[in-house]
Amino acid sequence: GNSVTQMEGPVTLSEEAFLTINCTYTATGYPSLFWYVQYPGEGLQLLLKATKADDKGSNKGFEATYRKETTSFHLEKGSVQVSDSAVYFCALLLLTIQGAQKLVFGQGTRLTINP
Amino acid sequence: EAQVTQNPRYLITVTGKKLTVTCSQNMNHEYMSWYRQDPGLGLRQIYYSMNVEVTDKGDVPEGYKVSRKEKRNFPLILESPSPNQTSLYFCASSLSRTRGRDSAAFFGQGTRLTVV
């Protein structure tokens, strides 16, 4: 089946630390991959995306590379800030023959950055 | 401003009392869907709609209904809510299949539902 597995949280780091949140997937077909971020009390927002193998998505200092050989899409940031504290979701998008768009989410990783 | 609007944001109700959560988007998106978010489970799709009058079940449809009479609106209906439907609900919209693999979803701010 189709699934996304994320690094267990919560993750707590100090400001300016290096961040990695691991994400691996299993999928039938060739999915697009996304990272969404959920700030406290808000809905999910798209952080970055990659639609094919070896694509790198980037936004707000975050990066993730679509690695087909390891079925991974790890999220990285070189120097985190307190404002990056949020829950991060890795997701894959499959397009079915019937025309449906199926987003499959990981369980989310809560990130807390201390000043 | 492009947005997906859900109402209400918070709702406490009793078992068996029918309720509707509204969802509206202003981006002319064809595709809309409902998710529930539960701790440790991420988001799971309840129902989706590919266009007006076209709806289908997601992964966890039991106990829910939807309708899509207009392109912008996609209400979620709980005919007889039960405590196991206590959850955080999100509505999302995106462009249609023609945009395919690049279709990022826009999410509403969520509705926290408690059924007692």
C-alpha cells in the first residue's frame, strides 16, 4: 500500500542548530512529495514540494531532495529559528486513473526551538 | 486573499445531534476534500470531490456525509455524531488533475470537534 513514515517526535533543538526530519515513503507509481507545516492553531501550509526524482524543493531556508533510490524526502535546515517551532508533515500525492488526488500523510513531527 | 474558510472553529456537541461543518474556498478549485487529524495518525482523508456533484469516499468515510452543490462549498455532515468522531477536521482544496503532480493543497484553519 501507500504510506509515509516520519521521524518520531517531538524534536527539541536550540536556535541556530541544524535540523533534519526524516521521511520515507512507499508508493505504487510515481508520487509527488510535499512537506507541510502546521503552526499552533492554524491549518497546514505548503512548505515545499518535489514532483520527480532528484528534484530539490526549497523554501524559507528549508530543503528536501526527492530520492527515489532510498524512497526518502528528508527535510533539512541549516540554522533553525524559534519561529520554526511547528508540526511538520511529510506527504505524498498520487493521481488515480479515476482522476482522484490522494494525499497520504505521515504522522507529523513536532519541532520546538528554544532560544 | 486566497483562502479556505471553515466554520465553526470549535464545536462541542452531544452524541446523536446532527451537525454540519461548512467549508468554502475562493480559488475556483475543482478538487476539495475533508481530513481528520488524530494524534499519532497524521491526517486521514474522509471524503473528496473532483467537481460539482462528484463526490467519493476516502479512507475513513464511515459516519460522515458530504455534498457539492456549488464549486466553492463542500460541507461535512455528521448525521449522528459519536464520541469516536471527536477530532480535528480540515478542509482542503486544490486544482484539478490537469495540473496533476504539481497540485499543492490549500487547507482551512481546522474545526476542533468534541462529541460527548
